[in-house]
Amino acid sequence: MKINTNDILNSILESLDQVDYIKPEDIPNIDLYMDQVTTFMDEHLASTKRYDDDKILTKTMINNYSKNNLLPPSVKKKYSRNHVLLLILIYYFKNILSIKDIETVLTPLREKYFSGENAPGLAEIYREVCEIEKSRIEPLKASVQESYEKSCQSFPDMPEGSDRDELQLFVFICSLSFDVYLKKTMIEKLTDELSKKSED
């Protein structure tokens, strides 16, 4: 069976065009019970699931995040807008970072900005990060396109057919994976520096 890598690429680029974020104003301005928090996250992050039965957020996850100092405890079993903002950040971080690293990265937010007493507020910080990320979509698409075109030039001496298509797809996957590996390594180094700074 022929692998249509061009269709795969178009699907990837199309999915990047759909990337959006939960805006702070989308989060209810009232404190929520745990069931309401999990329902909100399921509804607003459903498009990020790989499989239909993937769990976005469960009660057990929320309890574990609190136990591991990623999330301040609820107040009278209710969670504020700032709790939800941290849960969104945790959701994205947990795909690439360890729980310990997430704790290190989120500690300044939790300690300095969670209560709302310091400026900027957590919602403002979150919005700033998301706007910067949105501005990076087009350069990312160009980078993915470049990786794809280079992978299509690999194994030029092989006859056209499914074997070459398969190897070119493998090269494309490796290229994207290498980007992730390098960025993950950089994030870990930055996190280690943040951890050292907090110990001083």
C-alpha cells in the first residue's frame, strides 16, 4: 500500500492551523467543584485528544497534582479560575516534562502570582504565553514543511514505491523527533537552572 506522505503533511499543517487556546475569559468567573473542572477541561480540550477514550483530566489527576505541589489545594472543595489556568499548563507540560520538572517550572507562578496579589496576574501571564505561542505557528509550519521536503529527497537511489515511501516517512518522523529531543534537552537544562536558583 502506498503511503501518501503529502496527505499526511497536509493533515499536520491543517491541524496546526486549528491550534487555539482556552482564553481566560472562557473560564467561569466563579469557583468550581472538581466535577465541574473536569467537565470544563473535557469540553475545551477535546480536540487535543489523540484517541476518543483518552482522559484530559480526572479527579485522581487533580488530587495527585495537589499532592505533588503542582497545584494549590482547593478552598472548601472548590477551584478558582487560577486553579484552572494552572491545570491547563500542567496538561500541556505533562506530555514532555516529569512531574518534578513541572513543579519546578510552576513554583514561581504558584508562589508569586496565584493569589492575585502581585501584578501581573496569572491570567495575564497565561495570555501572554499563549499569544507568543500562537505567533509561532507560521514559522513552525515552515519548519515542518522544510523537514518534509528534505525527507522526500532521502534515498534517491531507491526505486519509487512503498519501500522508499516508508523510509522517507521514517526520516520525516526522525527529523521531527530530533527537534523535540533538542528542545526537551534545552527545557531540562533551563529547569535545572531554575531549580538551582530556587535553592540559593
